[in-house]
Amino acid sequence: MDSNKSFNQQCYDLLVQIPKGKVVTYGDIAHALGTKAYQAVGNAMAANPNPITVPCHRVIKGNGEIGNYALGINKKIELLQSEDIEIYNNKVVDFKACRFIFPARLV
């Protein structure tokens, strides 16, 4: 983790790397930051001051469920579907194919 930036900002820096049509989990972000603070990642997403330009709608639960969103679950589903991500019963269909993998951290 970059000690010069807040935890939230480090999360947001990762979010902007996720391409349209891809999703990550809260755990993916935590692991990319070298931590297991999944709940803190969720808190960062909830505090995102720019939820559209910093695409926290692309962060879902580890089981493929949509999870919460500051602008509401329906808006999150709408945004994901607009990026050609198929949703069924509040879960991402073919989650593995839609999952973005962050590049390995350089130690």
C-alpha cells in the first residue's frame, strides 16, 4: 500500500483500472492492496465521492452477487447491464468470464 495516500484513495486508484464490461470483488481490491480488509474496501466504495467516474458499480461480492451501491442496487444493475454484463437474480452471469484480474503486485 502507498502510505502517502488514504486507503480509500488507493481503492479508487484501482477502480479506475477496471475496464468496462469487467467486475472485481471486494476481496480482489483488498488483495491488490496487500490486505485482507474486505469490509474496509466496502466502506471505501460506500464513501466514493464520484460513483460513476470512479466505477465502484464494478465491485461485487465474491459469490457473484451484486452487493450494495450508493445510488441503489437497481442503478448498479442498470450500469452493469449497460456494459454488457448479464445479471440474473442479482448475480453476475458467467462471473469468471467477467472478472478482471489486477496485475500482480511488485514487491
